[in-house]
Amino acid sequence: MTAVTPFASRQPVTGDPLDPGFGVYVHWPFCAAKCPYCDFNSHVRHQPVDQDRFVAAFLAEMETMRRLTGPRTVTSIFMGGGTPSLMQPSTVDAILSGISRHWHMPDGIEITMEANPSSVEAERFRGYRAAGVNRVSLGVQALNDRDLRFLGRLHDVEDALKAIRLAREIFPRMSFDLIYARPNQTVAEWDAELKQAVSYAVDHLSLYQLTIEEGTPFYGLHKAGKLVVPDGEQSAILYEATQEITAREGMPAYEVSNHARPGAESRHNLTYWRYGDYVGIGPGAHGRLSAGDAKIATATERHPETWLGRVEAEGHGVVDREVLALSEQADELLLMGLRLTEGVDLARWQALAGRGPDPDREQFLIDHGFIERLGNSRLRCTPAGMLILDAVVADLAC
Ligand SMILES: C[S@@+](CC[C@H](N)C(=O)[O-])C[C@H]1O[C@@H](n2cnc3c(N)ncnc32)[C@H](O)[C@@H]1O
Ligand code: SF4
């Protein structure tokens, strides 16, 4: 294991960790092509998708969710996918209008939409902006054409740069995603690519290590030995370089894979990681809703047309609705909160878990440099701990 430099001392400055907000997530489940690494709920259709029918279903499911949540004030909206930029601006407009009819939606809240560089047209971007979208998150993935082809992307670097320029021109806020730890990627290559990315970025970047997900074409190739990804040591070196470069450039990590200038953190994602409430609308969307001390976990049918049929028949596509025990909530709070450089609030965790962290296990993890206390009230992972986050959580969990 390489030594990993400590996190910059700053914490996310967006929102309040103890008042994590209420987000609305809307899932658009279609893509123009399926990327070979991706296991998100995304589907390719060779016939045009009936967007009006989907809008009617989104609105119907919102009505059902509104009955579950009661009146609430929305702090952020996120349209994810799939490829939401395949939606017509009128579809986006209808979804946002629906949300504003069901919940209190103050002016100026963060409204993010994911977009693929290959599905970007200036006119559509302007339409999304007119509908109320004020933040766009672009799936750039790589800044060289060889790796974009390897990742099965439909765009090239030129398209990506065009999309970045257009997004910067039209939206007040913009982020983009890159995937690193690609086969044979050297630190020097990643270093150069990341510096270039930082120069194009406004105030936010999502930098994901390539994960080989079961059931994807990459999984089969990897298993057959035809696709070799960097080992643990090399991944740690690449992660370390990522932390160093982004911190030096003024966009340090505030979460395992997310980097922002202070104040430009994603409000919506902070709601997830601070274990706030959110409704999930659309195929395969998840939600977490508080009801007194209880937290209800919801999940909808994943298959788009099956979801559509269920919503048309029953007013919602919820196939799983579970009341989480306090110990399960404590585990989720830990799993989400330790992703953040601000860590978790120990009093909040203790109230759910019914106990503090086991002193021996905590000391062991501190001694090995995986976690640290921030004063008396918060516990967080070190960068080295972030690299083995699941193991750290498993060690501390209920
Ligand atoms: C839900 S995807 C949607 C983004 C958009 N559809 C696109 O691809 O441009 C969000 C991001 O997750 C990341 N991602 C998806 N699968 C991944 C994998 N197996 N390993 C690492 N990152 C992945 C990609 O960076 C992607 O942009
Ligand atoms: S990475 Fe994005 S474009 Fe590719 S299949 Fe997944 S959701 Fe679709």
C-alpha cells in the first residue's frame, strides 16, 4: 500500500450536514447505445420512445409519491439516466412543472441534468435551460479518442469539447465525468489528461475509477483475461495523483470521486451522502423517505415498459417498499457519510445505532491510518481509508 497524502482540511460548504434537505430524482432509462462497462438501468430502443406517455407516467408516479411524502420543500432536483439529454425540452419542462405542482419548489434550487456529449444540440440545451435546468453533468469519460473508442463511446474528444463549451455558455453550473484507471493507463498520461480536464472545468468534476461490473461485456472480457485493469497498487497511485492534482488546482475531493471548488459541491448528491430524504421517480429509481423515526426505502420496477404498464394500471411502479430498522439506517448513514471528507456526525450515528463505534475497532482503524476523528463530533475516512471504504464500513457497522 502506498502512503496517501492527507485530505485538504476544507469541508463541503454547501448546505448543512445536519439538515440534509429533500431531493427529487427522476430517471430517464434510455441511451443511444449501451457502453460495455455500464450496469446502470439504461436501455437501447430501436423505435422512437413515446415521450408523452412517459411524461404522463412520471406525473402519475409523482402524485403517488406526494401522498407518501406529504408537503415538503424541494432542495434539489436531479435528472439522471440513462441519457436524459435524449429527452425533448418539452418533456423536461413537463417533469419540472409537475414537481413544482406537487412540492414547494423555491426559485434558484439546483436542477441538474445528465447529458452525453453525443446527444447535445445547442437548441436542446437552450430548451433545457428555459425549462429551468441550471446545472449540467456531462459524461465526457476520457480526453483521448483511443480510450473513448475503448470505452465504446459514441462521441470523440472534439464532440466532448464542443459540449463543454456549449454547457459553459448556457448553464450557470457545469460538471463533467471522467473514468480513469483504464487498462495500461500510466500516471504520467492521467496526470496530463487530468490537468487538461481541470483547465476545461468550471467548478466541479466527477472522477471515477473504472469498475468492472458483473454482467457487462467488460466483465466477460476481464474474466477471460482479455481486459486487464490496474491492480490495487497501481489504482492507489492513480487515486493519489488524482487527489494531489485536483487539490493543487483548487478543486479538492469532497467525496470519494467528486471534486469541487468550495461552494460548488452538488447539493443533490450531498443530500444522498448526508442521508437526507429523496423521492425516486421513474424506472429503477430509489427513494428514502423519513416517517417519524422510521425511514422508508422505495424502489421502482427497473424495466422501462414494465414500469410504464404498472404506473398506467396502479399509479406507481413501486415494487419494493421497506421500513428500515434503526440499525439499518445507522449502517446506511455510515456507508454514505464516510464517502464525504466531512465524514459522519457521531451523535447522529449513535442515536440510530444505539451505541458509539466499538473502541477497539475504531482504534485499530485509526492506528492503521484508515479513519480519523474531526474533533469529538465527527468521524471520517482518510484518503487511504476511502480506497477500502467497504471494508472500513463493514468493520464499524452494526
Ligand atoms: C449514470 S452514468 C450517466 C452519464 C451519461 N449517460 C453518460 O454516460 O455520458 C454516470 C457516470 O457513471 C460513470 N460510470 C458508469 N459506469 C462506470 C463504471 N463501470 N466504472 C466507472 N465509472 C462508471 C460514468 O462516468 C458516467 O458518466
Ligand atoms: S455510461 Fe451513460 S451512455 Fe453509457 S450506457 Fe451507461 S448510462 Fe448509457
